[in-house]
Amino acid sequence: MTEPYPGDPQQWGPSQPPRQHPPQQPQFPHYPQQPPYPQQPPQQPYPQQPPQQQPYAQQSQPQYPQQQYPQQQYPQQPHYPPAPFGYAPAPVVPLSPAVAVIAWIMLGVSLVTIIAANMTWASLGVLSVSGTDDGRDGWITLVLALIAAAVALASGLIRKQSGIHLAAGIVGLLCGLLIAAVALIDIVDIADSGVNVGGGLILTLLCGIALVGVGIAGIVKRR
């Protein structure tokens, strides 16, 4: 049996595991501390702005007396009825009084022509013939006079601008020309036959000429 060597761990008892030391942390190199930064000087407060000056006193301007002008009065315009939606009212132009006078004159001449058609157109001794006997030419003048009278009456009753006034002048001119032509032809025929011309035929000729003049006046003065 071998003797333990001095310093052998077996001589002191059972062997113990070696102690483990914790790992040492690596040491960083030591740098010298930087000197502290110099402190900034305390900020001085900004100087306060001077107080604003009071506004200048408003200068009082002299007051002038107001001039008064006389108000001009305008004549009131006639009141027109409201127009339908989307249409402006058309101004009403007054009609000349001469238009109505011409229309009534034409109506009167036409009535005289109607009367003349029933008067004596030819006579021989005690015998006399009217314009409307046995379908003579008096019927032509009578119908023309009736047409002229109807148009003249319509023109006289309308008191505003209308095309009927021009139509009355044209109808009066045409009817007058035809009436005068019929009367003139009958006067020539009766005179050639040795028969006396009656007063109704002469009056018819004069009425035809008058209708021509009134018709021209109605065409010229239609407003």
C-alpha cells in the first residue's frame, strides 16, 4: 500500500470540487472627465416699448348749410293692367281723334248711298225707275255701300291702334271707285237713250266720289 504523498488531497479526506470564480467583467479604459461647459449668462429682459401716443384730436370741420333744391314733380303715368307671365306690357298709344271722325263720315256717306240706290235713277214723263227696280245696277251700289258702312262702323267703335283703321280706308277707297264707276256708266247709258237722269243716280255718283276721298284720308290718317 502506497503512502499518500504530502500535499495529496486524498490524505485530508474526500476530494472537493474546485471552486469556480465568477467571470470577471472586462474593464474599459478610463478616460479623463471633460471639463464642464461654461454657463450662459442670464438673459436680460428686452426693453419695453414706449406707450403709444394718444391719437390726435380730431379737427372739427366747419359745417356748411345744406342747400335745398325744389322737387320737380313729374306727371303720373297711366296704370296698365298686369301682363301675363313672360310678356312685357305694350305701351298704349292714344289714337288720333281724326281717325274716328273719318270713320263716322264714311259711315254717313255709305248710308246716303244706300238711300240713293232706292231713289229715281231714270224718268220719262210721269214714269220713273229706281236703281233697284227689276234687278238694276242699284243693287250693286247698295251692296258696296253696306260693306263700306260695316267697316266704317267697326273703325269708329275701336278707340285704340288697330289694323281695322287702315282696312276701313282701303275698303272705302275701293267701294267708292266701284260705286262712282257704276253710276257714271248708267248716266251715260240713260242720256244716250233719251231718258232723263234721275236725282238718285246723280246722288250715287257724288257719294262714290266722296267715298274715294274719305278712303284716301283714312289710309293717310290711320293712327
